[in-house]
Amino acid sequence: MIDHVTICVSSYDRSRDFYRRVLARLGYVLHMEINGYAGFGPAQFKSVFWIREGKPSPEVHVGFRAKTRQDVREFHSEALLAGARDNGPPGIREHYHPSYYAAFAFDPDGYNIEAVCLDE
């Protein structure tokens, strides 16, 4: 099981604000900022997704679990409103799983971010 993930971003403030806005649709909050890192996670849990300023590596793909399909749609919509580029609209991805409902976007540094709901 993965405890947390950290990615490097080209602009700390821009990415912090982007993820604060987009991840809120999935129930994530900015838990803390410490020594140049920002940690996000489910409101009642802990930071599981971290950013820090540095050289981005767009080969990274991060999938965030969504509770509902509506959350997936809102995540995707909010990402586009926040400046992300579309990488796949909300919908079923049967090639992964019969009830794999996901949406994809490229964040400001080109990272492929995803929201996925496995419940019908």
C-alpha cells in the first residue's frame, strides 16, 4: 500500500492553488505546508499527496479515488476551469474494469491526473 506521493512542480504557489481547488472536489484539503512542501489529503485523514517546487517530470500519472461518479465529473470540470488541459472526459473505461469511471486532465506542469470511481 502506498502511504504518500510527492511530485515536483515548476511554480509552488500556482500548483498549490490549482490542487487546493481541484482536489476539493474529491474531499481533499491542504493539511499543511512545511519546508517548501504542501500536503493534501482527505479531510479526516492525513496528507497523501505532496508537491514541492523543482523540475517537473511529466511521465508521472496520479490517480485520485473519487467516492461518486459525480465527484469525477466535478473534478474534471474544476480542473479545466483551473487551467488544466483535457486528457479524457468523464466516462466508463471498460478496458480497465467494467465499472471503471474516470476522467483525466493535464495539470499546469503536464502531469496526467485522474479521478476514478469504481462504484456504480
